[in-house]
Amino acid sequence: MEPPKGILLYGSPGTGKTLIAKAVAHQARATFIRMSGSELVHKYIGEGAQLVRELFSLAREKSPSIVFIDEIDAVGSTRTNDGTSGSAEVQRTLMQLLAEMDGFDTRGDVRIMAATNRVDMLDPALLRPGRFDRVISIPLPTPEGRMEILKIHSARMVLGKDVDLKAIVEMTENATGADLQAICREAGMMAVRREARTLSHDDFVRAVRKVRAEVSTDLRMYT
């Protein structure tokens, strides 16, 4: 049985899509080659397609390897015909990417993974069987998941006896893994500012409020 040629991860920003791809490459003992979709979008004719060819050529040289394209929607969005040179260049880059994905030897040691926040924007040609055979949703962490993430990021911190991580979990509904990492970092900075040797529960509470306020501001900027 042949393994999937391509895997697409989709979900909210900060849920760990890139981290999952790195973990897969590590477990598979494969070379991990990462590129952002925006890096494949170039101004001049042919540059994006050439970069795609070089990317997959390198992957074949370093096989077994996993090519990971983050924010693939930057180059893989549904094709439009607005007549601009920029749109035409993006389409050429996408066509080269599709050609490289179709050109894999079924027994080859190169696999492709990609991530997007907007799976609804992707060109249907990318999602057909033989290209991305698996489309996997990466959800927000559950309360149990948030607890484990907080434990990981606070493991090297000296926590005061009053710190109640369970209460912090309850305060962080709908938080992503990246949000929780930022909360732990900010709580540590608050302890440093008050020249304390240990983190208090209040440090975490204030960190939650600060990080959630910043996230809300970012969301308003994009809506």
C-alpha cells in the first residue's frame, strides 16, 4: 500500500501546524525543507516557477525528505483571470507546483506537507487525490491539551505555591498553543520586572489579560 503523497494541514494560526510537520519529519528521520508560500511569489516572470523546480530538486537530492510549504494559500488560491502580470505569475508558479506534485515517483522518498489558515481559498486542483491525499483539520487545544501545553512551557519556571494552572486553563478558552506559550513568556517577564524569584498566580492572570487583548486587537485589524 502506497502512503499518501501529500498531506494538507489546516486550522487557525498558532495551532501547531508547522510543529506537527517538523515532528513528522523527525520521526521519519527525513530531511525537513520548509518554505513559505509567500516566498514562492515573485515579481518577475518565471522566477517563482524556477524556485519551485529548485525546491523539489533539492528535496530529491536530500531524500528521504519532506517538503513543507507554509501558508500555501499565498500561491495556491483559486485561480482568477484579472489580466494582471502578478496574477499570471502566481498562476505559473502554481502550475509548476502541480507539475512537481504529479511528477513524483510512486516509490520515491519525497513527500509534501502544507499548511493553510484558509482551506476554502485553495484551488480545487491542489486538493484532488494524488496531490493532497489527506486533508487534516488541526483544532484548537482542548482543556486537557491547554493544561499539557502550559506545563511544557512553564516546566523551567519556578512557580509559586499559589499558581493554579487549572484556573489559567479555564481563563484561556479558545486559546491556541502559540497564545499559551506567549502567556507563559509574559508571566515570566512580569516576575522579572518585579524582581521576584518565583512566578505568582497574579503574574499568569495579568499575562492572560495582556495576551488576549493583543490577540483581539490583531483580529480586529484583519476583519
